[in-house]
Amino acid sequence: MCKKNPILWSSIFLIIFLAAATAQATHFRYGHIAWTAGTTTNSVNVRLLNAWRGNGYNSQCVNLVSMTRTACTGPAGVAGVGDVIFERIGRSRFNWGDGSRVSSPFGSLLYLVTSIDPVNNWLSGVAVDPTSLPIANSGDPIDTILNHTYNSAGSFTAYLRSCCRISRVANPNEHINNSNGNYRTETIIDLSAGNNSPSSVQDPVVLCPINAICSFVIPATDVDDDTISFRLSTSAEAGGFRQPGSPGSNAPNPASIDPLTGIYTWDTAGATLATRGRNTLYSTQVMIEDGTTKVPLDFFIQLTTVDPTPPVIQPPVSSPPICNTTQTVTLGNTLTFGIVASDPDASDTVTLNSAGLPSGASMAPVLPITGNPVSSTFNWTPDATQVGNVLVSFSATSSSGGFVQCPVTLQVLAIQKCDVDGDNNIDTNDISLIFAARNTPATDSSDPRDVDKDNVITVLDARQCALQCDLNNCQDL
């Protein structure tokens, strides 16, 4: 009988432990949660967005028809846009706050990949509803809304948490302030007042200049038109966490955010920088509130050299503005618009990418793409599960370290405003129906008669709709 060598077995256990730690480490890049009240009592619909280490899922793509593993389609065998991955590194499961959680037939959540960055080694995506699986045919819509019904009304803290954030050194990155730390994104789901949460979007990595004032706006929208406020998340909310500039973060100047405007500001002077040419990353988390609930936005700030001529994002020539606008589409219709990124320095190259694309949306050509200028076209026909507001963001990064974002709110209407009879025209029939209902309450926030969203049908709504008539003299067909 062989005797166990304690030194040998200790070494083996250490190797196994380190392998397990390495397997879980370095994968979390970004997190956001947004939700709307469901159509039945105490039900909720959640959209869960995350970004993970790009090369961590090379063998973890899933065929949603056969529910089997399949090859990934991205460069060098990594997951590409449109692939579905099994998030087995952090074993992600979303906790509803009532003792239940959602996973998938594989155990951990599945994510539809919506954007990738092979250079910086991340992919981002939205969680897939496991109750909708398997799908019948390849190419069928993928349901990315997680549904849950609580047993009673109340306030529940729902969350995603696991280990780990990026390690201190994880090529090509060096994570300074929360290396190998746990991550947590949490929201309060309170359906008592029929409220819906705010929603936001952010690139997984935002570029800021070294030794300078960095300032950028956190984009946010609220389908209820509630007043939105902003703050930095607490350590507990973010899973045990040091914000940039807080004690122990290796940066002397604390980051801050304006509670009313959402302008994030950080003086990066004196912040510790990465070594050996790696990217310098600081993790941060913002909490967005509407007076009833809160939603998190967790992302990285990368410190880089100042680009005196940063890139710009514009619509195609002779097209209306896109950045910081609301683009509205009615169910059954398709929303299409173009995005062009360029840099005034002709020697710079520009990389155009996106974040937060909704399920079913496409970019042609597929992002990211690089050049100067570069352009792509957004195309989306939303389905009935996507009524409401969704934020997407387009970003342009220059080879000199310049960075710019272009947030766009996508508003999906079940019925077009003013089109009361649903005939896809605004005419005298619609105006008459609005006038006949004057001084009565709107049915809900999507009522096509309540144009000014004051929850009452008034003559002012009729007048505004009269200005939007499609036909001469507002005549009907």
C-alpha cells in the first residue's frame, strides 16, 4: 500500500486551487440591470447586460435549437456577435431577491453576444430567458427578457454576484483598484406603484486621459419620465469595492458624479499606472435612481494619453442627428439609421463599436470595424417583448487614445402616438377620437391619445396631433 506524501499532495491541492482561481478570475468587465413591470400581478421583466473576458468562452457557445455545445464564430475561435455563450466561468445566476433565482438548462445563464472587442479581449451580451428554450428554428428571435412573478407585492433586492473582477495583471490589461475582487450588481424591484426602472448603457471600457480631468456623461432614460438621479455605488452594493480615488484604490483624487446631470468626473493626476505597456484599468460603479428604485452601471475606466484631436461620430451626410436623440419605432415597423465615425487626424485609425444592442438588431457591416472614416447601418424590427425604452451606445476610439460615445434612446411603441385607430395614418378620425375623449384619464403611458404624457386626454393633445397629420388638410383615407 502506497503512503501519501504530504508535500506532494499539498502541491497538488495548491495547483488545483490556483487553477480554479485562474478559471474564475479576470472575466467580469461590465454589468447593468433594467426592468419593467409585467402584464400580470406582481410580475416583472428584467434585461440583464454583462461583458466578460473574450477568450474565456471559446468552447462555450450553444446551439439554442438542439441545446448542445457548438463552435463559436468569432475570430480565432472566440465568441462572435450573434453567438450564444454559456457563462460557466462565474457560474452566473440571477437572484430575484425572494429566495429564487434564474439559471439555464446548462446551470449558469446563457448570453446572446451583441458586441466584441478582440483587441481588448472582451465580449458583451444580454442574458437569454431560459423558459423560452429551445427555440424552434435557427434564426428565430431570441428572448432576452427574464420573467418572474413574485408571490406577493413588496420591495425585493434582485442581484447578480460572483467572483471575479479582472486580476491585477491579465494581459493586455492591468486592473489597479479592485483586482480579483468579487462583483455585484443589484437593483430594487418594487412593483407597488406600477413603476419601471431607469435604464442606461455604457461601453465596458471608457477612455480617460492620464494626469488630467476626465469628464463624461452617464446616459440614462426612464420610460415613466421620472426624474433620474445619480450617485456612486457603495462598497456593499458593488460587492466589496473601492471607487477610483477612494482609500486603497492607488489613486489620490476621488471620482464624483453630479446627481442631477450624471456627469462623471475624475482627476486622474497621480493615479497608479500599469507596467510593461499594459492598459491601465480602474473599475467603477454608478447607481441610477428614480425615487423608487435603483439600477447599477458597472464598467472600467482606462487611462491613456491625451488625443488633441479626438474622433467624432456623426450621421451620414444629409441625415438628421442620431447621437443623444430618441429614435421611435412602432411594432411591426423597422428602424434604420447610419453611423459614421472619423478622426480629423488623417494618420489616425478609428474603431467603431457598439454596446447594448437589443436582441434582433444588426449592424452592417458587423462591428467592430476600423478605418478613417468608418460607417455602419443599424437595423431593427422589435418584437412585442421589447415595447418601451432601450438605450444603445456607439463608440469611436482612435489609435492616438481619443474616445467618444454616442448614446441613442430606442423607443418602441405598441401604437404610434396620435394613431388612435391604428391605421398607420394620423388623420381626422384620430383627432376626432382624441377630442371625444378629452378630460378623461389616459389608459397607461403608451396611450396614443396622451401625447404630452400628463396622464389626461385634453384638447392640447388633439392640437398636437393635428400638427402631425400625414395627409393634406388632415383628411382621412
